[in-house]
Amino acid sequence: MWRYSGQNWTKIFEFLHGFKDGNEMISYFNGKLYIVDMRTRKTEVIDVATGEVESRIAHPSVMFEYLINACGDLLGVQLCEPDDIEYKFEIYRLEATESPRWAKLNGGIGNRVLFLDNIIETGFCLNASEFDGFRGNCIYLRQDHPTRHKGYRVFIARYDLEEHKSEVLPLPHSTGTWFVPTLC
């Protein structure tokens, strides 16, 4: 990991414990790096200043597809049972206590909205009350699906965490992407 100060880059530390085959996700949250190793199903918590691993957190018996800094929480999101029209998700929140652990969220995410991109495997979170047209406690998933013409069709699915239902939303074009608003 490198830090830019003035006109120079300074190496802070090297990741000696992974990043070999793309089976990791990384998120910066509350001054620490959280690295999910999908092979071992553990999250390493790394002190950014020293590069030291502070802890390793075991996952429940799920595989996170997304690690999202979600307006004050770090969320691990699993996409369950996707098919052509129905999507289901499980969401886990990191409880950063003396013994950190992943806890399943059964009540949803409140007024927050998760935007996930299954094509480039990334996501972000916004507060629904600050952006017109979006429902809180929902996940919006950008997904592609193969077509019979050797191409892909991109679509957006919305999953309501309270009702446990998904719907495909119409797109004006066959492609699309998320544009993240400036949050600072």
C-alpha cells in the first residue's frame, strides 16, 4: 500500500497475505482496511498506518459477493438463488466489538439504498431520503444476462428487503452503469 504526500509516493506496507488470484474484496472503513478472502471465508482487519493484521473474522456459512461501506456500517452482501427474474439477498453487518463478528441483518437496512453492480462486482450506499426516486430498504442490482445473439442484455433489478420481492426495472437503453454522486 502506498501513500501520496506532496510530490512523492511512500510505501507504507506490502500485502504479504493474499491478492494472488482475484478471490479477495477490499474496503476502507473507519480507518482500517477490511479484506475478505473468499477462499477462506475470513475477513482480515488491517491497521492502515502499520500494515499489521489486527484480527481475522470468520464468516457465517455464506460467501459475500460485495463488501460495502454503508453510511456508518460495513456490510457483507450475498446474492442468493439468482435466476432470470427473482433475486434474493442476505446482508450481514460487521459488529466491531472486542470480538468482531458478522451478524445477519433480519430487519433490513432502514432508509438506506444499496447499489450493486454484478458486472464489475462493486457497490455503494446512499440515504434514500437524499435522492428522489429511490426506495429505502432496497437493493438495486445492475446485472447482465446472455442473449441468444451472442451478446448480453443489461438490466436493473430492485429487491425490497422488507417484502423479500424483486422486480426488473425497465432501462431506456441496452447498457447502463451507476454514476456515484459526489458525497463530500
